Amino acid sequence: MSRNITPPRAQETANVAGETILRRTLRRHAAGVTIITVAGPAGFTATSFTSVSLEPPLVSFCVASAASVAGAVQRADRFAVHLLGSDDAELADRFARSGVDRFAGTAGAYEPDGLPILTAAPAWLSARTVARHRAGDHVLVVGAVDGGGVRREAPALLRHDGAYATTKRLPSSPSSSSSSSGEDPGAAARAGRYGDGGSTPPVRSARPVRTGRRE
């Protein structure tokens, strides 16, 4: 019985085509801009953050295996996710830049285990790492939420079509008030039902941030 075997060059061409399609398509996807930090201190700008589950409360993000912070992230027992506002583009650029001290001049505090919390961010979560999975050229990190808070209300900072953007609230429709279908485990959290009424997890004590090392 004969089998069709894809020649190596054809396979490479298919991979390149797939990468091009993925990049081109994802430019149309608006993603929230966050900063992930771990003890060290180390941190980086990410748009891969997402909610995974409400029961138990799980979140996730991805880091490139070749990134300067990859080692620190993979060793970390906990991480913090900072949800940026529309006036935080400069902060996002700083934590995306290589060869600089990303923490220099950044207001924040340390939790007792050395986890940096950036006080400039409108909202943040901390989580205990429960799983790591290698996925292509990235590592997927899953964490169980153990702290966080909302400091102020602010329009979200987004990345869309290769540039920063922000949110604009649209008129509500009858369907927007309907309950979640259950397909998206993060829908309830994003609708404001999770932590509503001041039930966010308590914030741990922290100490002032010191200057971090260069990445």
C-alpha cells in the first residue's frame, strides 16, 4: 500500500505559510496588554494572558522559550499579572524592550516571597504556578489565583493591528445581559460577576521595589 510522503521542502513551505497566515490573522485580534512579573525580579509584556477556569480560579499566559525571562518564569513558584490601562503604553514598551533594566524607575512593591507588584497598573492578579506545558516555541504557564485587586477604573490598553488601542463601550443589547453559555470559562469573570461586591482576594503585605537586573 502506497503512502503520500510530504517532501521536506514542501513541509517547510507549508510551515512558513502557516506562520504568515497566523500573523496576518491575529493582527485583526484585539488583545489586552499585560505585564507578567516573577521573583528575581524579572518581567515582560504579554498579550497572551487569559482566564482558564472559575472553579477553581485559574489563569494562564505564554512566554517564548528563547526569551531572556524564560528561565526565571520556568523556575518561579508564583507570578503576577498586571492589567494595563490606556495611559500605560510607555510602561508596556519598557517591559518589552531588551537590554534595559525594566524595573528601574517603576513604582511598585515586593511581596514577602520576592514577587514584584507594579503599583502603576490599574488592576493585578497573583497566582501560584500549577502547570507548565511546552507548546511549540513557547511555554504555557497555568496558575491558581491567590491574590489581586483593582486600584482604579481605567480604559484597557489593547494591542491591535500592530499598534496600541483602547476600549470604547458600545450600546448594550438584549443578548448582552443573558447568562454565559458555559463555552468560555472566563466569561463570568469578564462580565464582572467574579469578585463583584468587593470580594477580591486579600492583598499580601509588600515592601518597596528595588532596581531589578537587566534582562
